[in-house]
Amino acid sequence: MTLESVYYVGQTIGVGAILVSLVAVWIQLRQGHRLARADLSNKFRLANQNLTLRMVDHPDLGRAFRILVLERGRIDDEDMLTRLMGWFGAFSNLHADAMDASNKGLIDDW
């Protein structure tokens, strides 16, 4: 085996090592993207759950929601109406952000 043959074998092994390392980096990037998507999806789910639990933690807010939305009644308490509109705003912003992230492929469908 000549020195030139050894050189070519070394080059071939080097190219193979580079290709293997590129594949390993690609796999790690895919796993990182999957983890990031799962984390963001989970954050949206938790925020949705927290907003829903706010209705449970504050029964007066839940009653006002029932009167306004389900019974289509009136709420005369301005403070309660303000709190309820704040909840609606947070809820609609959360869902708009989640739909936008889902459309961009940043999160899984939820």
C-alpha cells in the first residue's frame, strides 16, 4: 500500500466521520424542535386551564359569565363586568395566540 493509498483511505474515513456527525446534529435539532413544540403546547394548555380555573375559584365570576353568556341577561355590577371582560380578553388573546402558533406550525393542534 502506497502513501497515496493511505492518504485516500484517511480522506474517506474523514468524510464518513463528518457525515456521521452531521446526521447526529440533525437528529439533535429535530429532538430539540419536538421538545420546544411540546413545551409551548403545554404552556398554552396550562394557560387555558388557569383561565378556566379562575371561574371555579371565583364563583361570582362564573355566575356573571352564566348570566351574560348562557342566559343572555344583564350585569349591573360594573366591577364584575370589568372583571368578566378582562377574563374574556385574556381568554380570546390566548386562543388567538394559540391558533396563530398552530397555523405557523409552532405547536401541535390542541
